[in-house]
Amino acid sequence: MTGATNIKRIAIFGSTGSIGTQALQVIAANLDKFSVEILTAQNNDELLVQQALQFKPNIVVIGDERKYQKVKEALASTETKVFVGEQSLEEVASMDCYDLMVAAIVGFAGLRPTLRAIETKKIVALANKETLVVAGDIIMAKAVEHRVPIIPVDSEHSAIFQCLVGEARNRIEKIVLTASGGPFLGKKPNFLVNVKRDHALQHPNWAMGAKITIDSATLMNKGLEMIEAKWLFNLQPEQVQVVIHPQSIIHSMVVFEDGSMKAQMGLPDMKLPIQYALSYPQRIASKFPRYDFKKPNTLTFEEPDVKTFRNLTLATNALYKGGNLPCVLNAANEIAVFAFLRNRLGFMDMTDLVERTMDKMPFIEKPTVEEYFESDGEARTFAASLIHM
Ligand code: NAD
Ligand code: MG
């Protein structure tokens, strides 16, 4: 934080996405508390330019090199510096012009810049769960080494994080991750084989980026979140439970060793966990809609159907076995979702692709960072070879 003014300087990696744009909405409502220093986008140059003109950051990064000239020209009359390409993300993440990174890039691509942020002692508000799924041991060890807080943005993990405030010395018996169940809750394989992209992209409770929306429909999202939770809260695999809660009002729970349960509740709106991560340890006022107990409403809970949604079983295996297996699972899943979104792979085939890739890749018990990158690359190549493109 910059001493006298108490303004937190924010870098949003992935500012044009669902999380990135909502983070900017939170900042826009609290300009006395936050300033925007860095914005990055992969393809959407028009939105990036519009955001830069509004928030006047120090730096923007456009990933796609073909868009560089356009962005540069559009911002020529401003003081915003324009960087380009994947390498720049790491370079910019290392700079000292900001205090907190909102890690909102989707997928494995978010790992390297997030590592750089930690190594240069920035607070990380982490939306990019894939980073922890791939290399959670290394990320958390580096965070401890550099004394950097990793504050979860994912709603379930934000809920647990909030339940744990004031409980530092108390043992957790287990955590209960709630899952909406997605658009195909209650459906069976004979229905799911015919599911197409557009149907799977319609989530009942949350509007999110394409990848996580598909992950929510296949329940891979909850699988990734189990692994994310293990690293964030230093848990054993047996301490992580998933329960289906279709209304998405309880965002997750912690059970303590005396049997007491704490839950964090609210309407499903990502702006709340984003704002909490930005303002932590304080809470700041918001005008987000409130849950109304006067309206009839029922909260329900049920066991996930792991026979139909086998991704949850695959992710549980990866959670228990550890090593490079979660990294392999994540890589194969990114390929599978990418192919499904292009109508090149069926809904149920995504799970088969992940399973076959997990079976095939050599297991590494304690990978180095480089070995994680290699496992990711090999798993992607193998998974892609199984798809007839
Ligand atoms: P999104 O697809 O809407 O946005 C992704 C952002 O990352 C965009 O700004 C895009 O330009 C950038 N990006 C994409 N590929 C990139 C690459 N190869 N290199 C650099 N930048 C790249 O995604 P989202 O829904 O905002 O999700 C972002 C992350 O947050 C994901 O890891 C997701 O799992 C997590 N998350 C999202 C939500 C949500 O409500 N959207 C909730 C919880 C967690
Ligand atoms: Mg979540």
C-alpha cells in the first residue's frame, strides 16, 4: 500500500473476462480505496482499450501480437504503456507498480505470472484455480517463503476463508464444498451423450466465462475446487467433502472438531468474494442485492451422482494421489473443454479423454516447476492426439 493515501494499487490479469470485468466494477464503486495499475487481455483489444481509457492504468498487456498496433494507437495520447505477448505477462507481474494481483486469467496460462507476483511479494487475489490444481505445493511454499497472502476469489474458497477468520488455532475436521450441480443436475448418461455446447453454456445460477461454465456442467469445476481447497487450507484429502446445493446460497462450510459448523451465505454474485479479496482484512459497504428471508425459499442438499459425473471421481483420484496427476488432469481437461466448445468432442467424451490421459502419463511424485510444465505439455499433446480434428 502506498503509505499516506492508503490506496491499494491493483493489477488485473485477465481484465476482460467475467472475473476481470466484475473486479473493475468493484473498483469503480470504490475509487477512494483502489487504483488500477495493470490490465491484461489475450484477444479482446476493444474492451481492453475501453477499460484503459476509463481506469488510466500504468500498463496494459495485450496477448495477441496482431492486436498490438491497434491498442498502441488507441492509447497513443494517454500515459498508459502497452506491452505485448506472453513473456510480457511475467515481466509486468514482476514490476513494483502494484500491491495486489487479481489473478483472473483462465487456465494454465495464469500460472507463470502468478508465480512472478508471489516471488516479487505481491498479495494475490486468486480466481485462477488451475494455478493451484497444477502446482499447488510450489505456489503455497513460495507464498510462505515470501510471506505473501493468497486470498481466494472462488466463491466456495472465499466462504471457507471467511469462516476461518478468528479460528487460526482451531483444528478443522472437514470442509464441505457446495456445488450447484450445474444445468444437468439429475440427468443420466443417456441424456448427457447428446448435450451440445450451447445447452451446456447455460448455467442456472452464475454467468461466467466459457471454460468454467463447461467445467460446472461436467462437475470438473468441483473436482478442481477440491484440489484448490486442499492447497489453500492445508487439508488432507479425506477432509474435503462435496455436497450438491442447487440454490447456491450457502457458498461452503467448515466443520470444526467440536462438531460446530460455520457456513458463509449470500446471493450468488461473484462481486462479493472479489470485493472481499480486494479489501481483506476489512469489509467495505456494498449495494449488492441482499437475500430476502421473507420470500419463500428452501435450501436443499444432496449427494453428488459420481457414477454419472465421473469427473468428480477422476479429480478425487488426483486429489489423493497428488504428484503431477492433478496437473495432467487439468491439462487434459483444458484440451477436452476446448474441443467440446468447438463441437469436436461429445459431452461424455470429455471425461474419457481426461481418464485416458491420466492413465497414460508417467507419474511423478514430487515434480519441480519445470516438470510441471513438461507434464502439462505432454498431457496436452497426448490428449489432443486422441481427438480427430
Ligand atoms: P473468462 O474466459 O471470462 O476470462 C479469462 C480472461 O483471461 C480474459 O481476460 C482473457 O483475455 C484472459 N486469457 C485467456 N487466455 C489467456 C492466455 N492464454 N494468456 C493470457 N490471458 C488469457 O474467464 P473467467 O470466467 O473470468 O475465469 C477466470 C478464472 O477465474 C478461471 O480460472 C476460473 O476458473 C476462475 N473463476 C471464475 C469464476 C466466474 O464466476 N467467472 C468463478 C470462480 C472462479
Ligand atoms: Mg467456485
